[in-house]
Amino acid sequence: MPWLVPLVAAALAAAPPDLADRIHGAGATCDGPALSERVRAQLDASAGAGDVVADATLRRRDDGQWQLDVEIVRDDGEPTVRTFVAPECGTAMDAAALVIALAIVTPEVAVVSEEPATPGPVTDVPPPPESAVVATGSPATNAPASGSAVETSPAKSTPSSPTVDTPGGTRTRRFRGLLRAGGGIDVGALPGAAAFFEAAGGALGRRWRAEITGAYRLQSTDRATLDPRAGGRFSTWAIGVRGCGVPTKRLRSGATLEFPLCGGLEGGRMIVEGFGFDGARTARRPWSAVTGGPGLAWAPRPNIALVLQAALGVPLVRSVIEIDGLERLHQTRAVFGRVGLGVEGRFP
């Protein structure tokens, strides 16, 4: 593509020197330079990635060909997923490097171009076997010549996912699903401190997440001052919703750090089991609260994350628990705190 050389040269002055930090190949390695070095070869030794971040995943298909899936993300836009198939690993890597370079200097070309991005012919690469099928599903008779890579639409080469079409046939993912399980410590509103368990499900985008949560706080005990043999065992369960803004930082290792800042609302029941006095029974009172706080999520791979969350809560109903003829045992306090840790799966 002779027109690319002057176009790249004109854009180099504005590109910051952060290319190696923003182009990652999760397992995308083969003989020859790394993906970031191949992109650098398309640009210049001093070129940067601008506002482009690229993640690549390489695999060997059952038909013997190499498939390279590349997610290209701009700081101000949604991800664009591109797929490259070639009989040789290096050929697919070079084709991906060219498209990433195009995204850096001419983003509109990378989004809407319908022409497959191919490097120059490689004379020592054998043709693909006749039984091979390119990722578009066309017969092997329509496969590319030796040494070229076919860029395919993710809609046909990868499992279905919540994506939308763009004019060039490329599909970009709007959001992903999540499931999380974990637990932690709750202290403040009820007597003492107690462990709690939480499960959550929802969706996350590039800078946000929304969840439906369910939690159960184990029992803690409060005893009467006048007669320590009497008291109550307190527990709660609640179902809630939570929304978060999520700034992120991509690490050199390819992992991602996320910094969710969340707010939520929950409602359920406070359960108090009386003991040690005549007429002891189980009382149930409404439980509701607003919560908010920061968190930290470490995602070493796209489909799994370790999530640490801290929150302060304000009960909306402050129930009073009394022992008949003895004393007021407890009133729900105005503020409580929670710290929890969970393991989260993300799909697709």
C-alpha cells in the first residue's frame, strides 16, 4: 500500500512514545518479532500508539491455519474486533500489525474498510490445504493465495456475542455479562461484626457496570444488660441493585485494573431470634439501606476478575428490638460498613 508511507510519516509527530504499553498480544507469539514490534515496523521507531489500545489472541485452528483475533479500542470509542486467518503465524501477525497501524494514523480506515489487510507475498509459505475453510465459511476454492491473510468478520468467525454492526461489516461489543460470588465482613448497624455472603449478576461496559445483588449476613449476638442470659441473635438478608462508574488502567502484562465507584439500594428482612427469657420468639423487621463506596478489580484475563469492594451504608428503617418487661435490646444504628472480596466471571 504505497499511499500508507506518506500518511504514516505525517502522523508520527503527534504519536506519543507509548506503543509497547498499549499493544498487547495475549499468547499471540510465534517466530519473529512481537506484535508491538511489527506495528512499530509499519510506523517508525519513535512512533506511539496515540489513543489506540490493541489486544490480540492467537490460536491454531483445527484446519491447520492460524487465527488472530484483535480487539482495537480507542480512548473515546467502543471496541472494534477484527479477525485474521492465514496458513502461517507470521503472516497473520503482519496483517494485524498493518491494520493496527492504520487505526493509529487513519482510524476511519480501520473501521469501515472492506478490503482485507494483507502484507506482501511470502514465497516460502505453502498454500493452505484444500480442506481448509476460511473464516467466512466460503469453500477452499475461494481461499487466498499462499502467504496472504484473510481478514474476516467477527460475526462469522467467533461465537455470537452482544454486538452491533458497523458499516464495514465489523461488529463491536456494547456490553458483557458478569456473575460473581464472594463474601466479607459487615459491621455497624447490627450488634458486633459478622461475615456475609454475596452473589451478583449483571452487565459491564467499557466504563460502567450494573448489578443485581443478593446477600446474607450471618448471625451476631446481643445480650441484655440487666440479665446477660437473655438476648437476641441478629441476621439479615437483602436483594439490591448497584451501579458503578469504572475507570480502568491496562497493565504492561496485559491484565487490567479497574476502579469501580458504586452506589446501590437494597431491601430485605432483619431477623432476630430471642433467647433466655419467657416468651422468647423470632421477630422479623424490614431492612433497607442505601450503600456506596469504591472498589478495585484485577482482571488477569478477559473472562475472570478478582473484585475487592468497600462500602458505607445508611439504613432507611431503624428498627427497635425490645425484651418485654426487661429493656430495649437494640436499635439499628445509623451507619454500617462492609468490605468484601469476590471472584467474577465475565462472558462472552
